[in-house]
Amino acid sequence: MDSNRLQKVARLIQKDMGVIFQTEAKKLFMGAMITPTKVRVSADLSIAKVYVSIFALGGAKTEQIFALIEQNKTLLRMKLAALERHQLRIIPDLSFFIDDSLDYSENIERLLKQ
């Protein structure tokens, strides 16, 4: 069970990562729409697992965009630190994962209709 503090920090990171992805999408991620769908923070606030949903534009593949996210992980953490410097003392290390829950639910719905 997550504590109240962990939930607040996770929501804060999710909101700020959304802003970062929105502002940096054109420059860093080939204009792809990237949405942080879920954030899980470790109990000691040292690691944040960020689950992202990627909608690639212009012929780019999801795997290419995810590779760009992994390449720019330190830059994303620095931008997150700039936004959260007054709320958090330590900025957690970021680990990114592709959120496939939408694909999973679509697959279940497709199977149920058959």
C-alpha cells in the first residue's frame, strides 16, 4: 500500500513529466505525443518508474521514440529537477517503461467480440 506522501510525489512527477514531454516533443522526440500514464515511486523516493504511452507521428516507430527517451534520460531528469526544486529535496532516478495497458484492453475487447 502506497503512503499518502508517495502518491503525492508520484502525481507531481506525472504532471511535470507531462509538461516536459509536451514542451520538448518537437525538439527531442520527433514530434511524437508522449503521455506519462502512471508513475510509481520507491519507498525511499530514490527511483521513479514512469510508464509512458507513445503515439508516434510522421512514420516514426514507437521503439524509436522510446530509444530517444532512454537517450535523453539525464536531460529529462534535469528538467524535472528544475520544475520540482522547491517541492522535493532529492529528485529520483527515472526509469521509463512503455505502458501497454491500452493495447491489452483493446485485445481483450476484440477477443470478447469474436
